Amino acid sequence: MLRQEILVAGPIRHRGHLLSVVTDIEGGADSLSEIDFIKIARRVGLPPPLQQSIRCGPDGRRRYLDADFGAFAVEVDGGLHLLTLNYWADAQRQNDLVIGGDRILRFPSIALRVDMPAVEAQLRRAGIAFGLIAA
């Protein structure tokens, strides 16, 4: 629906960027940080992930992973994840998923902005270690 509105709006500024963001949202991105992360993953040679991948915790509740590459998944944490109780809730959910066999990497959204080389290096190493990128 949003894509259609952009397409019929006639000439608008940043049309290409807006359509690109809509594509990312349609793919499952919930935040701009997740959109930025997907671009970084693409740049290091990872395949497109399944976004907002669903897992069930031991309590039967649904858990959503931001980016699921099959061999490992990634969570991108915005500022709200740093609040004490949110941080614990995130850790508890991740622990349950890791105990269940998932491999999960976590990146705070600020790292995508201030230490992108480290994020790229870890993603590349994970891609190689888990067979998604040739060494």
C-alpha cells in the first residue's frame, strides 16, 4: 500500500530511497537499524536473511529474531534494550534460544554507526565459520 502511494504520487524528493526503505520493510525490517544491518550483511557477502524469524521458547511463546541466516541469527538492539529490565528480558530469551540450539550474535545499534569495521569483521568471521561465506 505504501509502495503504491509512492508510485502514484508523481515526482517526489528521494523517491528511490523511499522505495528502497519500503522494500526493506516489506522484507520484515522493523527499524532503520535493522535496515542498515541488512546492508552491512550484504556487503560482507552473507546471503539475504529471513527477517523477523519466529522461534518458540520453552514456555511456548513466540520469539522473533531480527535476521536469520540459517546457520546463525542476529539481534540488533536499539537504545530501549539497554534499560535494565529490557536487557535482562533480552538475555533470558536469548539464553533460552541458545540452550535450544540457536547461534545468536547481538549488535547494539550504536555499533553499526561507530564501529562498523568490527561489526563487519564479526559477521564475516561468522559467515566463514558457519559455511555461508568462502574463506
